[in-house]
Amino acid sequence: MHLRPQRVAVIGLAGSGKSTLAAQLARRLGGDHIELDQLHWEPNWTPAAPEVFRARVATAVATQCWVACGNYSIVRDLVWARADHIVWLDYSLARVQARVLRRTWHRVIAGQEICNGNREKLGMFFSRDSLLLYNRNALMRHRELYPRLLAEQTTARVVHHTSPRETLAWLSAIATSASDVEISQPDRQ
């Protein structure tokens, strides 16, 4: 099947590589990279008001070519309704937890800004808002909810990857030219 992505939603657990894949894919497609965290979080880790967040997302996905990454259910209708592809990075908990550990450690040591002046702190790693706890709790929710929601997709092509190797193979199939590329039939659950 020939179909070149133009508007892609990337979903998955924290540490699955959503942002990295979205940035790479956006560059290849010549589109915008939309990080939902950037639109959601204000300084001091204050969430944007729901109506503000939804307005920001609606504006961002109104363009012709973009790749959005994030799992926010409050804007899922906006993102998925415009997406022509939804890519689910459904990796093992052990893999994403190891990535979160490495990434958090690096960000804390480097003092790396994440979004809107926000930085991770080592104390956050051990708090009840820890990404490790989030992932542990979200894994079963995602594996129960996403297959059902993705099966209902009639306008977006669903691409389900269970390993980084699958994701890299898919990404390498996305041509940098303007011509259509052949993409293998997605795995629907």
C-alpha cells in the first residue's frame, strides 16, 4: 500500500521514544514536530487550563504536515481526528523503565530543560509523580484501551510497534522525497 504520512500521532509510555521518533519523522516529512508536553506544561510544572491546552493543540494540528507526540486523553479527539497515521510504541515495561532511568539521570546531571523552563529534579524521580510509577500504572491501561480505540480508527492508519527494531525499520521506509513510499500493512489489534 502506498501512503506517505502527513499528520502522525505518536503514542506510548514515557521513555518509549515518542519525542525522538516524532522529531526524526517530522524532519523527514518536512513538517512540524508537536510536543504535547510543550503545549500542556507551563513554568513550574503547572498544567495549562484545559481550554487553553485544547486551543493550543487545535491550532498546532490545523496545519498540513505535522508529527505530534503524547498521550493526553483530553486532546486525543483533536489529534487523532486530524492524523492520517497513529504510531503506537508498545515496548516492554523493562525497556522503557531502563530508558526513563538513563534519561532522567542525564537530565538531572545536565540540568537539561524539558519544556517551558521546567527541569527534572532527582526528588521527582522518587515522588508519587515519578515516571516509573506512571509507566507501571499506565502499561495495563494502554494495552487495554489502545487496541479498542485504534480498532475504531477509520481515517488514520494504525502502526503498532513492539520493538525499537520495528520502529527503525518503519522509519527507514519513510522516504525524504515527496514521492509516496511503500509501507507494510500495519498490525491492528
